[in-house]
Amino acid sequence: MAAKYKSQENEKPEQVNDPVATYQRAGSDVCLCVPTEYEREIIMRSEKDYEEGRLYTQEEVDKQVRQWLD
């Protein structure tokens, strides 16, 4: 059972923002990381595969994983 809070006259109240943490949302034009040349190559290959329909459904991937593990 929760006890009721009783404030005392000379007691300093706790502040909600103590300790203070600041979070900022990056805008859409801000790049948080810079991919390496290898990573850019892999991304470009992946985009090309997607555009040309070379992809797997989750069911197909699950089936392949089960085959590999057997």
C-alpha cells in the first residue's frame, strides 16, 4: 500500500529534471554516420537487387535457416 506524501514546510522539493538529460532529434538532412566505401558498395548492390526483384520473403528465409540448422 502506498503511503501518502506529506510535504514539510522547510523541505526543498525534488526537481523533475534532476539530473538533467537533453535529447535532440536530428533533422532529415543530418547524417549521423558516414558509411565506408565497402558499406556504400553493399548498399548499392542491395538496392539494385531490390529493384530487380532479387529478394526473399521472411518465410523463405526461415525455411532456409531451418535447412541449414538440420
